[in-house]
Amino acid sequence: MIPADQHLNIGSVIFDGMDQIDFTGPFEVLARIPNSTLHIGSKTLDPITDTRGLKILPEKTLEDMPKLDILHVPGGPGQEDLMEDEDYLSFIRTQAEGAKYVFSVCTGALICGAAGLLRGKRATTHWAAMEVLPYLGAIPLTDRVVIEGNYYFAGGVTSGIDGALKLAADIRGDDAAMQIQLYMQYHPEPPFDAGTPDRAPAEVVERSRNSVKELTARRIETAKRIASKLDLPYGGKA
């Protein structure tokens, strides 16, 4: 835990093509952590457009973001561009060096990998991108939330809420995190038990994999280029 009287700067990086709930789900939690300020940064102050067309306004440019205690990196299809955008990668790399915690959601883990932060770390990401992690030096796990030192990795999309609550508990204690959870009335009771590939019907999994197979192939090719730049052997055996 971090002493309650120690103010925390929390920062979320947003970008075109992100999945908004990778940002807004954790935002609901992180913005309520006692004695903290949450900053929302992007390359410019222009509105960003999420993968389904939702417009979101950043608060600060990356250059104007303060030194962060907690860095939050969401994911989404737009992660492809960020993986080769040195402005974002340099920001993430620099902030991660001094941050108390780094928290990725979904394919935000791939962005962290492109910044060189996954070498030898256990990590998770969206189920459709799991095979990309080894190219970036990571050891893939299918857990909903993976904690590796001061790195917190949440799986796909809604997993970010779980990861953020775990992070809030480790920062300010279980009671503070439970109060946030209660305020959000976060008590999922989904109508189907189909939230992971091992639980969903085989035909649903097959259709879902087919719908993202081109994106998955692009992610692998991008990861191979990144691995070459970072001198990471394919397969992640760093």
C-alpha cells in the first residue's frame, strides 16, 4: 500500500482506434482512488475516435503530462499504429521507468511490449492477441489479471475493471477498493457463460476468430518487426 497522505498522479494514454472501455472501465475505478488526480493524455488535444466511433477529448498532450505514479495503457485495434509511433513509445518508456505501477488493458500490453517493457515478464492480453505476446518477449498467461512486480496486465476489454480494482486495493487498501466497487454496483451476472474461448461454444469461437484473423495476422507481422528492432528472438525466449 501507498500512504494515504501521498498524492498520486495517474495517467491514461488515449489514441485513435482504442477500445473505449479499455479506458473508461478502468477510469471509473482509477478516478475514484482517494487522494489522486487522473490525467488523460494523447499526442495532440484533438478528439480521438475509438474503434466504434466514440469521440473522446484528451486533457493534456503527452509533453504536458506530469511525472506519473501510475501509467494506464489501454488497447484496441489502433494499437497497431502506436507500436511503431516513437512519440507514444518514448512517453510510455520514460513514464514506466519512474512509475510505481504500470497497468495495461487488453492489447495495451502489446504497446508496452513495443516499448520494450515485456522482456521476460508474465503477461496477458485479449484472447485473440495472446499468440503475439511471445514475439515481444513476454510469457503469455490466460489469467484475467496478471501481476508481475509493479506491472499489472488485464486481459480483454472488461478485464480492465477487475485489474483496476485490484490495483486500487493494492494502493489504498481493500476497503477503499470495495467502496469503489459498491459505488459502481459492479456485480456482473452475464446472460451467457461465453466470455472466454474455453467457455464459449466452439462455433462461436470459430466465428469470432475468423472475424479477427486478418487483424491477428497484422499484429503478428508488426510484432515481428518490433522484435527485430528490440533484438528479441521470435518465441519470446529473451
